[in-house]
Amino acid sequence: MGPNEHKKTLNQELDQFNSILGEVLPRYISLMKMKDPSNEDEKELDKIEHFLFEVNGKIAEIKTKLDQDSFGEILNLYYKTKQAVKNGDPIAEKKLAKLKILFSDYVHSEDIFIWN
């Protein structure tokens, strides 16, 4: 499967995921707003809360992996390109300029680093 097929499949699955959340979240909100929920409603609310916490954790894990993997690859490419520039490669100089901007964007974004 090539990149276009992967992209299409991933977009379909993300759309399906978003659709499911679009059904679950309104129900969750309505259960949260109930003033006197039945035992059945409370059980449903509990199940939905656990589901949402689990989903939120998985989303955070995916985002962290995506950010860290892409950051690591850019960092690796940056240093290889920097070495190529030192070795006199003129094409690498142009590439390094672009990578410096991209690298700077990653470093200054709060998506990569968790500041204490």
C-alpha cells in the first residue's frame, strides 16, 4: 500500500472515529446534566467516562509518538545535512537552511517538550 492509499485509509478511519465521538459526546453531556439520574443512567455515564478517558489517553499517546518520531527524524536529517555542508555539498546548504527553520519551529512549539 502506497502513501496515497495509507492517507485515504487513515482519513476514512479518522472520519469514522470523529463520527462515533459525535454520537457519544452529546449523550455524555446529557447524562452529565441530569439532576436525578437513574442507576442505569449512572452506569452508562460511568462507562462513557471510562471510554472517553481511555480514548483521550490513546489520542495523547498517538500525538506524542507522532511528534517525537517526526522530531527525531528531522533532528537526524538536520545533523546529516549539516555534516554534508561541512564536506562542501552546495545542495545541502539550501536544504540545511530549510531544516533550520523546521527545526526551530519544532523546538519552539510546546507540542514536543513538556516544560516543568
